[in-house]
Amino acid sequence: MKKLLALLRLVLLLPLLALGVAQASAQAGVPGFEEIKSQEELEKALAALDAALFDSYNRCDLAKFASFFVEDVEFYHDQGGVTLGRAALAESVKKNICGKVTRELVTGSLQVYYMKGYGAVEIGVHRFHHPGHEDSEPVGEAKFIHLWQYKDGAWKITRVISFDHHQAAK
């Protein structure tokens, strides 16, 4: 009976351990908030986080993707409405994005601003492609705002606003 309880505890803890490993690997090499001493360093850190976040999004690595968000994340989308919570966001990506859409950051559009005592806000423009349907489906484009918090040794997104979705100009 003790072995069964121990095994059950281990099975219940595995998703939490996986999330911790995903978080650690997702942010490898990105400095902590206290280590950043200049705007240039902040921009590099947030660009690296953005690249890692959307690499996991594009590859549908949902554990790694979810590790970038706080549990009670708020995601506001001008066409899709509001998604509340990390689990709901990951499920939405699984249902609507995986295998259907990839994202790329528009070069030169990234803006990063320091948020005293909190973290940073990231603003930019991104494009969405439909793999395998490049000729038949238009490329989409939208603006985004990510509010990043640095807490307990990790950068996490607490709020997302994704807006102005439209067909990209050719």
C-alpha cells in the first residue's frame, strides 16, 4: 500500500516537474531582472524570451509554451475574446494553432519598456502563416502587447493583448 501511494504521488507530481524543467530550459541564458543593467540588455532578454515562446508555439510544445505564463494569465484577443488561465490558453493553442498556424515577429517592430519593480512590457507586430497553404491562404498580421513579470527567478507573462488582426500587405 505504501508503494502504491508513493507511486501515485510521483505520477501526480510529474506534470509539475515537467513544467519546471520546461521553464528552466525555456529561459536558459536569459538574465534575471536584477542582472539587467541597460535598455539594450533588456531588449536582448525580451527578444530571447519572445523567440523561445514562439518557437514552442510554432512547434506545438505545449508544456514549454505554457511555462511562459502565470497560472492566472489574461489573454485578450480582438477576434477571439478573452481567455483566462494558463490551461485554457494552452488548450486554445492546441485546438486552434497546432499544425495550422505559425508565427513570426516582424523584423524591427519589437519595442521593450522597463516596468519598475515588475518586469517589462513588450510591444510588436507579428505575422501568421498557414504551413502548406501559403498560396491559398493569406498571411495574417496583428499587433501584440505582452506584460512580463520577473518573479521567483523566472520571467512570465501575466497579460496579453493581441489586436488589429488583418491580412498582411503584400
